[in-house]
Amino acid sequence: MAPQVESLFDDKNDENKFVTFYRTLDSSDPTLIKVFSHNNFYSVYGRDALYVAQNVFRTLTVIKYYGSSDPQKRLPGCTLSPAIFRNFLRDALLNLGLKIEIYASSGRQGFTLLKQASPGNLQAVEDDLSNSFDGGSPVVIAVRVSAKSDQKLVGVCFADATARELGVSEFVDNELFSNLESLIIQLGVKELLLQSDELKKDYDLKKIRGIADRCSIAITERRSAEFSPRDIEQDLTRLLSGEISASMLPQMSLKIAMGAAACLVKYLGLMSDASNFGQYRLYQHDLSQYMKLDSAAVRALNLMPGPRDGSKNMSIYGLLNRCKTTSGARLLGQWLKQPLMDLTEIEQRHSLVEALIDDIELHKNLQTIHLSAVPDLHKIAKKFQRGSAGLEDVVRAYQTVIRIPDLIESLQNIRTSKESNSELVDAVYTSKFSEFYAGLEKLVELVETTIDLDALERHEFIIKPEFDESLREADEKIKDIRMQIQEEHIVVADKLGMDADKKLKLENHTQYGWCMRLTRTDSSVIRGKREYIEHSIQKAGLYFSSPRMQELNLELRDLTSSYGRMQSGLVREVVAVAATYCGVLERMNALLAHLDVIASFAYVSMTAVTPYVRPRMYARGTGNTILKAARHPCIEAQDDAMFIPNDVELIRGSSEFLIITGPNMGGKSTYIRQIGVIALLAQAGCFVPCGSAELTVFDCILARVGAGDSPLKGVSTFMAEMLETSSILKSASADSLIIIDELGRGTSTYDGFGLAWAISQHIVREIKCFALFATHFHELTDLADKLPQVQNLHVVAHIQDVQQAIKNRDQLSGKEITLLYKVEQGVCNQSFGIHVAELVRFPEKVINMAKRKASELEDLDNHDLETKCTKAQVAEGGKLLYQILKEWRMQAKQVQDKSKLLDVFKQVIDSPENKMKLENDAFVQEVLTL
């Protein structure tokens, strides 16, 4: 529970002063939590206190009230222990998209703002997150839009808040900002900066806010004046490394992006910290170098873990993440959001995966020996940059570097079936690791010369005593004290009659220092003996000391502290020298992460239920997509799953657009999604879950799958569906892959079918890309008769004695349907909705009513026309009726008395010529029998 809040204020006057001060703070941002730091706890107030009580403690009993006795004016508050605060801080920033302000006391209940943090800017609170944070750098992005006629010119600037890089990009976008959405997904953005005073009147910025909502990223509003690029040139000149002026950089021509950069520099406070000067790099991000993904595709493909995933195999990232390093896990997420478009780079990754699969022993050594021991060098390098590193960080970097020669030797001895793959491993890894090690040999020499490596066994990080006479003397005294502690241990063992090696243990406890331990069974030997001091009884046994050992402990503690003070100057020098190697360490860390992801790809490809295969890739605009025995990797990885593989053929000119029909739960959605997953895996560089695979390179994957309504945002199910589909139609090119699942169900049947038909026809005739459309509109399958690029598929379901079941609908049992999960050519000839309802045990009365009503509607709708009239007869009959109505209309124009119009119509149809035609037309006669 939280600390007692009564200790917050000395008296009622101080309490009232604080309440008055708190009410002066800005509370307009609902995503901002204000936290107040005290000596050994934290406190929150107002609506923040209620939020913490409900979501952290899950009870309002922790709330106390301050200030006025009037219940309407009292200020609620609650307190958090440091541990609870750190957990809340992590959840708020990394999962909930909240912002945090931490205030520190300035005397007599006065508080000043100490730290600010947001999902994209964690610099100020990294130390508080150190125990639970993986060291990743969430991205914050500033967006500025310029609208000229029908064009939207978007300029962005983004940065890892804790990395020293700034990226800019400027591009033309459509009215739905599809390119911006793809960029946000590619970068893994956590926070978005927008103009505050424009949000209410600028429709474009409202659309961007909608993108942020869909991508679950925090929005921070900034004044429009902060987007002015007036001072950005001089700011970048001071921030960027190198002697060149920022005015000479080609990125300065991106005027809109430079306005966004000005806002980002101000928001991150880069100019207020002199340690940033000369340390940053500016680069231009090319949006077209990676496959574009919209937020709907990310959800449809289950790309990243969701809050409700019960197993890590439920997402593509969770399935593929067999990385041994935190940097590798971060890079894997980046690769999945940035699938490659360059055929050469894609095939290079495939060749590296293939090389590791060929040499299983090398792969095992990489994951179990070399990579598993690598710390997060990126995080260590940041500590060097911030000036917060110590000898432990130097040693951890050293321990990584000295393992590199063994890693190089393992890679040099790779055994692979292709000589070209061996050469590629040497070019990508071996030669570069050799280069990095050569650049770090001086760091190894520095550590081995200055740091006492023998002390690491005692978890001590100290300078060698030989470096200074005073250090040498202190070290000799420390060794002497330790010897005396061991002697005291033996003395106590003799007095108690316990074996010093087996029964009475000497341990260096984190809380009590050097002390002795007896098992609980043997602890009775010191009961009642006042010459021993008992510390505590724990699971491991009884910890105790003698008076002499306590004296030696105090003396040892003083000597150790003195040694630390004497070596502090030398430590600073060693850390400062080690910090100069940050650049090499970070580049080596990036290469280790690259190797880690490739090894993870190889592991998953080898150990899958059915091993993955290397896909054959074709450049954009060429080749087809032909998958044999394709599987969904996440579903086949579930426990007790037996996945039914299916073939896929997307061939230009003959099967570019696939329409898939069939029963619910039959596998339509899985079939179309697995094709998108396989395409993404292939372009990310992984092998794919198929028997064999040929794929063209796609420039984007666009999806309309399972839209949900958002009533709080004023977006209905149908509106969400139409927004996603509109984005597809405006973003897709001939090199795209479109996945559509059940379009048009959010409105009436006729409107829905009309939209589905028109959208499908537009994709086939205008966009001309590969697409898959799963639908229950069986009428849509007629599109295949009109367009040669369309092909019909259906998922197979088996019903015993189908003809008898149709005749006796009320006796049909749900047990008679079997879903086979096979996809075959052709159209599904019936729906199975009622059968599925029976499978989930709907009430029998409901099922029977549904069957009767379905039968009535089918009889009314069809009346066996499809079995008695061909499509040609229906068309000919309709043409005849149109001609008769046209003749009636022409004669009706000459009739003055409107009451005689029916008589005129009878004359038209009773004319000998028309009467003979009507009597001889099969369709007309069938209609007359209804």
C-alpha cells in the first residue's frame, strides 16, 4: 500500500497553501499526469489521484481529501511508493500514451517542475525506467502540412528522443494522408506533434489526428509559431557534427520539413543542453525504399503483439522473436514495419538465412554462446554520452569485445552448400567484425591495464591498486581485513563445533555485509547465546554475526569507501577514454543485432512444424505470385493445431483478382491474410511457410478486414469500412497487394453489393494490381464472366445427403456439416450461416424459425428461376418487356385522359404481334406464374 498521506503536510496552513498552488497548475490536457516527489514516496492529486486509485490500486479507499471542508471544493490525493511509482511510470509512458510531469519540493510546500516525459521523449526519466525498460528509443515526430490546390505537401521531422539523429522527409500526399500513415508505421512513432491553435479549424489536421488515433500514438499540441523555420538553420549548425554549415545541406531545401524540425528541436529542448552541440546527424528518409503498410494491414496481419494475445505466437513479431539480444529484438520490430523493396537486399537477407540453416552447428553456437552473452551496447553507449557511465559499463563493453575473435573464427569456418553464401557471410559479418575489433583493441588494452579483473569475481569494479601508492596501501589493508574475517569464521566454527566448510557458511550479504549462515535445522546451536548477533531467518537459513565480525565489517566498509574516493579521479579518466569508442561500439552493436535477427529467422524457419522455404523473388512489376501448400505461420504454431495448407495463384491477366466465397468459419479470412503475411515475411528477409513460393515484390499491402465502430469518435462500422476502402483506392498502385474481407456488410444488402461490385471492378480495370476479396455476396462471382482477370475460389464444406437436407430443412442437423478448410476453384453454391449457428448451439426454436424464414425468402426471391431459365433467356425476356413498355409510353403521350392509360397498355400487349412474342417467351411466362 501507499505511504500514509498524513505526513505530507506539517499543519493545516501548509495544506491549504498547497491546495491553492495545485489549482493554479494547467489541467487542460487530459493525458497529462502531475506527480509530486517527496523524500521517500510520490503523491498525485485531483483527477490524477482518482485515476491512479482506480487503475493502479483499484480501490478508492487510498484517497484522502485536503483543503476546504466543503466536499465540493476538497482536493483528492493519494501516495505511491517508489516501486509502485516506477511501475506506473512505465505503464503510463510505454503502454497508455500518457504524459508525466514530476515536481520537486522547493521548501514550505512549494514545488517546481523537475522532469517532463512523454511517450516519445523519455530522456528525463530513463533512470527511473532502467529496471524495466529495454533501452529502446521511441520515436517522436513533428508534422507540418501545406495545402496547394488539390495537393497536400507534408513535411515531417522525427528523432529517437535519446539518440543523436534527426530525420526529415517531405512528400506529396492524398487527402487521406496515406503516405503519412505509412511513414508513422515504418518509424514506430509513439508521439505526434501538431499545431494546437489550428486543430479546431483545419480539416487536414483533424484527419492526421484520426491517423494518430488509429495507430494508438499520443498527440502533443504545440503553438503554430513553433513551426516557423526562422532559426532552424543556426540551430542545426550548432547541433550537427562536422564543420559544414547547415545552410550547405541539401535537406535545407525542404522548407515544410524544416518548419517541423524547428518545432521538434524546441520540444526536445536540444538547444538548452550544451552536450548536444556538434553531436547530431541529419538525414533524409526515403519513404519509397520500404513497403508501405497502413494501420488496417498491421492489424489484419497481426504484425505486432496485442494486449489480448494469450501466446507470443499470436503475432508475427512474437513468433519470429527468438533474438538473444535486446538490440536484435528492437531491430526485428523495425524490419517487420519496414519490409524491403530492393530485390538485391531482399535476396541478400535470404542468402544469409540460408547460410545459417545449412550450418546448424554454427547457428547453435551463435545463439547459445556468442549472442546470448551480448549486453545492450546501445544503452551502454547512451550512458557514456550522458556522462552517467561507470567502471561496470566499461567492463561490460570490454567483455563483449573480447568475445569477438571467437565469433569471427566461428563465422570463418562456416559450412554452407553455396560458395556465394560463404562469401556473403564474410563480406557482411566477418570482415566488418574484424574491422571493429581492430578499432577496439586499445579499449581492451586500457581495461586490462587499469581495471582489477580479479575483483570481478567479488562483483567489484575497481582500479588496479598498482596504479597509485595510496591505492596499494588501502588494498593491502582491505586484504588484511578480509583475512581476519575468514579467521573469525573459523574461530566461531570451532566454538560452535560446526564444520566451517560444510555447516557454517561465510557469506557477503547484500544487506548485512560479511556474516555467517546456518541452516534452519542447525540454527538451534546459537539459541540463547548472547555473544552472537542474529540478523534474520530466511529461506536459506539463519544469518548472524559475532561482535568481532561486525567490527571488521565496519572497518572494511570504511576502507572500501576510502578506496573508492581515492580512485574516483582515475575512474573518470578511464570512463572518459572509453567513451571515445562509443561510435565503434554502436556500429558493432548494430551488426550484432543484424546477425541476431538473421539467426532468429533461421531458427524459426528450421524449427517450424513444417520447415519454411526460401522464396523466389521477382522485381516490382514482373513475375507472378504462386504459392504451393501455403500456411499461416501463427495459426500452425498454436498448440494442437493441424493446419490445412492451400495453393495460391496470382497470375497477371488471368487470376489477378480472386473472389473467395464459402461458409463462415471455413477459412476465407485465414486464406487471404496468410498471403499478405507470406509476402511481408519474404520482403522482410525471412523464409516463408510454403511448400514452394514465387513472389513479386509489392510496394504496399493494403487491407480492409474486420472494421469496428468507434462511437466515442463518431465513427460507425460502415464509416470505418468506407474510410479504409477509400484509402485503399487512393493509395494502391499496380504493384500493390489488396486484401478485402467482407466489404459492404455495414449497410443494406443492395447498397453493400453495389459498392462491392463497383470497388472490385475499379480495382480490376483501373488499379490492375493483385487483390483478394472474401465475400458472402455470391452475386459478386458473376464478375468473373465479365472480366478475364477475375477468378472465383471457394472454401469447401461437406454436408451429408445435401439433396435430402434441402428437402427437409427442419430436420437438418448441425452435425452434418464438416468444414474442410480447403480452397478450390469455382463458386460456393450455398450459404451455411444457420449451420454455423447450430454448431454453437443456438436455441432450437431460434434455429427452426431461421430455417423457415430462410426458406420463405428463397422461394420468394428465386422461385426456381435459375433452374428453369438460362441467363440468356432472362436477358431476352427483359429486353422484350422493355420494348413493350417503351411502345406503351409512346402511345400514352397522345392520351389526354389519364384514366385511359391502363386501357392503352392492354391494347399494346393484346396486339397480335406482342401477344405472340409474350406467349412464346419462357422468362415472361415464368414471371407470370409467380
